[in-house]
Amino acid sequence: MTERARRARQRAGRTQAGHGGPAALAARLAAICGTGAVITDPMELRTYECDGLTAHRSCPGLVVLPQTAAEVAAVVRACADAGIPFVARGSGTGLSGGALPRADGVLIVTSRMRRILHIDPASRRAVVEPGVPNLAVSKAAAPYGLFYAPDPSSQQVCSVGGNVAENSGGAHCLKHGFTVHHVTGLEVVTPDGELTWLGDGTGTAPGYDLVGAFIGSEGTLGIVTKIVVLLTPLPQAVTTLLAAFESTGQGGAAVSAIIGAGILPAAIEMMDALSIEAAEAAVACRYPEGAGAVLIVELDGPAADVAAETAAVRELAARAGAFEIREAADPAERAAIWTGRRSAFAAVGRISPAYIVQDGVVPRTALPRVLDRIGELSAEAGLRVANVFHAGDGNLHPLVLFDDASAEQSAAAERLSGAILDECIAHGGSITGEHGVGVDKSRYMPKMFGAEDLDTMQLLRCAFDPAGLCNPGKVFPTPRLCGEVPGVRRGAHPLVAAGLAEQF
Amino acid sequence: MVNEPPAPAPRVAGPVPAPVAAACRSVRPAGPADVVAGVRPSAVARPASTAEASALLRAASGLGLAVVPRGAGTKIGWGSPPARCDLVIDMTGMDQVTEHAAGDLVATVQAGASLEQLAEALGAAGQRLALDPPALPVPGDGRRTRGTVGGVLAAGTAGPLRLRYGAGRDLLIGVTFVLADGTVARSGGKVVKNVAGYDLGKLLAGSRGTLALITEATFRLHPVPAATAHVAAECASAAQACELVAAAQAASISPVAAEIAWAAGPEPVRVAFALEGDPASVAGRARELAARARASGAAEVLAGAAPRWWGAFPWDGPAGGLGAAPGREAGTLVQVAFWPGDLGLVLAEIRATAAGAGAEVAVGGSAGAGILHALVPGRVPPERAAAFVSGLRGALGRALSAPLTAAPEAGQPARGQPADGQPARGQPADGQPADGLPAHGRAGPACRASAVVLAAPPAVRELVDVFGPVPGLALMRAVKSRFDPGGILSPGRFAGGI
């Protein structure tokens, strides 16, 4: 634990002692949500100590599982009244510790709010509760010839509410966009416990675009309780191509040629030799033997366009050096091609005791240089790096392989993973393309943004959450004290007085 | 959340206060052409850089001067008149395309560059910003322009392509801006996929200059399609037009735009669609769409170039047409946003409300995307135009505020519109039987439509609330008071008096 974390925990401990802590809220929350909806048993609480990023753990003070928006509002109001921080959690699949609980706080889990409330095929919209799994929306929309476009790889499990918090993308966001392009209205509980709508579902509501500002705010501006999502007509045709190359350099050249030809595939994914090896070991995906890189290109749209683009992509890939190109003729073959890609993260567990999943972005044209640099960094650190990435939008997922039994290797892996992010920033990219900042990357925010940028972002946070109780400690490296009147500070801030925060 | 009204600030004594003159090389006293919705500023400053814009705002906030940013000025009259206006910041001095990374399909451009300038720069590489708001006349000038990058973003205007590509907020991936106190900040970046930090570009898009001065924007670009075709048809009734708009959005046709136009007066209701992609495919899809249109009974089905009225506001041009007619671009222009499945209902309410108010109305817009523009011509008496606006809000409120029902059964009539006002019923997420949870609350927002006045003659504006009901207004006031605590940026121009 770092010195900072130790101090934070000490402060939290004091606070807890000061006002009774989250445990003191158990009775009030049980009165709101029912006794079965409040978890206080330490063993059960342990279930919620981390999200998909297991490196960060913290047992919540209390867990509550509300079933309605009104219950969420009442729970938040209870927390706000008591000055107790709260964290929202959907399915807990996040990869940046955005739903990491606080020992001094309440964890509000939306997994019991999983109803699809309304489907309007004529308007191509649905209204869903936050705990609805992403894929369930597409399943419910399928009878109308529609689907929900954002498709994070955890889509069977991850919740739409969590997608809103993280502005989730997925392999197909290259063409279809992110959550923010597919959500037009939100019912939210504000950090002071008010239930309100942002937007009206049209996508063009009068006033500021608070829907757009809220999406991707990682649970720091409030808790979403209903979501109006856009549904997209299922494409007339889909083609999936698998092209095998000798090197990622050749694969990258093919990607540039495809984009340069004015083709916008639904997805372009690349895997390097090591990630292919891992995938073969795990799921026997039977990619072409001897491939130094494979490219998966998926094209969708009107049948004639897809046919023309498929022919063009085949030719461009062959010209870039593809030694084998496979084309999925049916959904089963498509699934077979995707199996290797979808299993890549978990598969790496077969060839290494431990690994870090990184998520960085570079301008697509910088991919070859950055991949070379990752190779150098990997050699310098003496650690293997498997590269799996969304090549179309320059979103890298380097998997740093290490032995967690060795403290030395663990530290080296952490350094290597960080050095890769430094490369992304140096090339004008981003420290996260889809996994979010959470607790994991808040320390990198000052490398990507200046102090003024971060302070300005925090103005938005202060507008929504002046008391700083809503998922505190995430996204931003340092808390900002909001002050009661903008621009004017009077006396000690209540959080300072309570020992919850320091004045910077 | 505290939102104390800003203290009254001193007006500018002389034409150009010294700190303002010192902050920017190009400052001049304001003239009659610089009037903002009837309010005359004292000075106009034209910064050449973000640094100069920052110095200007620092000076202005030090003096408590109210500031209104301006691009080409095509929409400067929109919104409510400013409560105060001392200084206009003319952004046309910052008109450079800073960077065009063609291989990455990304461009960074200064806020004062026009969309036409940007299109020219990008076109050389076969790329475009897929944003096509209507071209509007520049005040006191014969020119027309779609506007500057900053103006289009701040006003939130878009055109037919919004159906496929969204509005400015959807294409903006990074933004540099100056806060009221001169702080220069940015959010987003130069890569399309990026979730680091809050996306303040979303907040600034459509904020009408009330939160910050946008100085530079980075956009995601798209390739210019290999082929584009339009299919236009004249329908004998609104119902026929609505059917065609719905049918055209089949996956086999996939239009990038679905527009409608209905001049003041009787039918026809015109519809038109844009198709983009592979040349052979576009030709085939155009044929299929034209055949569908003819089969639905539409007359004058034409495939080829865009119709004359494409992408324009429904100004009441010559002969009751819908093209832009110079000098006739007056009247009350209302933007109606709704869920696209309600197109027929909204069209009917617009026409019925206008008839009830004794006003003519022309309607046009992105029918497929749920955006219509209703124009009450300038010759209609102001009280009737105002009665149309408030009447329309009332009608939409009555028709589109009922709670939503659960999903209709597949194969049932597609529209899940509540007939009996039943409360929302839970549809289990994974096809399991209902879990017995009590139905509660409303499933949707208070009203699934809005009517916002974009442009209006002063006499109409005095009689109506420009923005109407706004969901989440309390939070918007809180945001405004954090970003602009002194209330100097376009005060009073926005929703709820922000």
C-alpha cells in the first residue's frame, strides 16, 4: 500500500468513527429497500471487494441492492444526510477499478434493476434499467430487426448502467460509435438524492447536453436509474475476413490501405504471434499456421456494398502480404473466427502465471512505430508482451506477461505497462480508449492533461457533487474542494473538517 | 447548489476600455452591424490566437464586462437577447485548419474557420466533416455560409446527414476553450477512441456561448463516399410520407438522410433520401427505394440530385416553395425534436396547432432523425406566431407525456404507444416471466418532445419562452455558476435565463 493510500485509510477510519460509519446506516437502508437488500456480513461483503480489475481491493462498509429508482434516490439521500461516500456498481466487470468500493462507504449495486421497460421499434429506442445486461437489449430488440450497437467484449454480463458510466465501446465502435452515440436520455439520482431526467430521449433536448457530459463520467456525477438507448437496424449483410500475415508490420500496412481506400469496416482487429499462440493453447481457434499476425476485418451494411468492400479488402490485404485469407460464410464460421480474438485476454493466462491488461490509444498511423517501441520496451524489461488491438482506431491492448510470485517481475511489469502509456501520450494518444480511468489510471491523468484541464473538468463534478461523496477518489488524482459559492471560499470545507479531504 | 444572480456589472464607459485594448491587437468600437438580438455592444475584439482570446476574457472578467462570442454571425440573433452585452468576440480571425492527419481521419481546426473552408481543405484528401447544417445569410452581407466551426458547435446546428453521422457533438473528439476568467483548458484529444476524463466537448456543444469560448476543435472525419444519390417523392398525404420515411430505413436501403418538406398550404408532402456508398450499390438501392415510393402511391418520384429544398430551413420562399429565398428568411423558426416513431403525430400537431392559432406554417427537416423545423412566416401577426409556439408545446405535452408501456409483442403493430395510459410493466431482461416487481414510476422522460424557438422577430420573442420546459434545469444552472460564476458569458441568452 502506498503512503498516500495508508493516509487515506487512516482518514477514512477517523471519519467512520466520527459519524458512526456506513454500518450505522444499515437500519435506515433496510427500511428503504428491505432487509434482504442490505448486506452487512463481512464474508458476503468480501464478494464485492473488487470489480474486474482485481489488483485493487477494498471491502465495502455496506452493500445495498435497491430494486427501484425511488429506492436508489432514498439510499443516496441517506448517504448524503450522513456524509457517507457511496459507489455505484453494475455487474462489476469494469477494468479500471471504477466500482472499487470504499471501506468507509456504501456500495449501491444495481444488479436487481434489470427490466427492459419499453421497446419502441418505430422510434428505434428502448428504455431499460441500469442492471440490464448489454446483450439482453440486443436479444430483446432482435424480433424487430434491431440491435443495440455498443458491444464491449463482456457484453453477456456487463450492465447498460455500467456502460453509461464508462462510455463503453467494443470491437464494432469503429463504425458504430460508443455508448454516448447510442443513449439519448437518462434518469439519474443526483449525488444529493434527487431523482431527475437528463435529456428527453430525442437526443436534441433543450439546454446543455448533460446526457453527453454524464456518459463516461465513471460514476462520479450520480447514479443512472433508467436509460433511453438507440436501437440500430440489423445490417442486411455481414462479412468477416481473417487475414494472416508474417508480421504486424504487414498487417498494419493492410489496415492503412483499407482506411486509405475510404472503407469503414465495422471492426478491424489485430493479434500478434504471442496472442495467437495463447489463443491456440486456450481455445484451439486454428488460425493459419505460422502467422506472425492475424487481422480480423468485419464489414456490414447493404449487401451490395459489403460485397464490393469485401472484394476490395481481400485485394488490399493480399497486396500487403497476407498469405492466407479466410471468409466466414455463415454465423458459425464467423463465430469461429472471433473465438480466438474474444478469448485472447483470458487465454494469456494459459501461457503466463499473471498478466496486466493495458488499454492505450495512439493515432492509427503511429501503430507501427509504437508496436516497435513496445517490442524494445519488452526486451529491455525481459518480459513478454502479447499485443491484441482494435487496429482500426489505434486502441492497443498490450498484455504484459509476468510471474506474480516474483516481486521483481511484478514491479517490472507495472513499470513496463506504464511505459507503454507514456508512449501513447508521446504520440498524441490517450491513456484509455475504453476501460476508463477509475482508480487504476488517475495518476496518469496529469501526464495527459494540464492542471487547468483537470481543474476545469472538476468544475463539472462540483456542479453535480459539491460534497464530493459520489464515487470519490476515482478519475482525478487529487480531489478538488468545491466551495459552497463558486469562486468564494468561506472557512474550512466540511470535508476538510471531517478529515475526508485535504485542501490543495 | 448555489446560484446567486451575478452582481450588476459596470457598463463600459468609453468605447474600448484600456485593458481590453491591451489584451488584443484588433479591437474596435461596435457598429450597428454588431447588434446582438437588439442589444448593441460597445466594442468588438477579434483575437488571432487562443492566447489573445484568453487575455481578452481575463480583461473582460476583471472589468465585469458581458461578452458574446460570434463566428460568421449567421445565428447571432438566435436565443434570447443577452441581458447585457459589452464586448463581442469576433472569432473569424482564427480561421486556420491547424492539422489534417488524413491517415488518421482527424482534423484540428480553429473555431473561426467556416465549414466551407474546412470542406475545401479536407476535400483534397477525399475526406469530409460529415456535418451539413443549413447555409444562412451573413448579416449585412450578401454571402451565405453554413457557419464557423465554433458557431455551428455552440448553436448545435446540423443537417440531413445527422441521421447517419449525428450532430457536431458526435463528431467532436477534442476541444480547446477559454473560460470566463481566461483559463485555457481542453478536453478529449486527437484520437477517436478516448475515455480519459470528462468529455467537456459534449457540454460545450449546444451551449450557445454561455459556458466558455471555443477556440479550437478536433473532429473525426469520414471519407467522401464513392457515390451519392438522392431519391425524392411527392406524397399525397402526411400518412403516406411517414410510411415512406419508415420504409426507407430498411437495412437493404440504409439511407444516410431522410428529409421531409411540407410548404404552408395543402399537400403534397415532399420526402427525399440520400444514399451513399459503392456506386453500383447506390444505384441499386436508389432503384429499390424509388420502386417502394411508387408502390406506396407517391407521385413525381425522382432519383438523382438533391431536391432544391434539401438541407435548408423551410423558409417561405417564392411561390410557397421551400428553398432559401434571399430577403425572405424571416419569421418564427421553431425546432421540434421528438422520437422518430412519432413523426405522424408531430406533423399533425404542428398543422393543427397552426390552424388553431390562425397561422400558416411550413415544415421541413430530418424526419428520420426526429428533428423538424416549423416556420411561421414573418407576415403572420406576432401574437398568432406566439400562440402557435405555446400551443404546440401544450399539444406535444399532452400527446407525448403519457407513461410508456412495455415492449409490444413481436409481430404486433410496431408502435408501442400507450392507448390506455397503463403504467409501465416490467419486461424481464432475458425473456423470463415477469419477476413480480411492482410497476412504478414512469418509464420515460416527462415529455418525449420539445419545441425550441431558433429565430423569431423581436415582437414574437417578447411573447414567448424561447426554450420552453427544460429537463434537468437545476443542474444546468449549477454547471453555469461553476463555469462562469460572474455571469459574463452570453448572460441571459440560454434556457432558463442562463
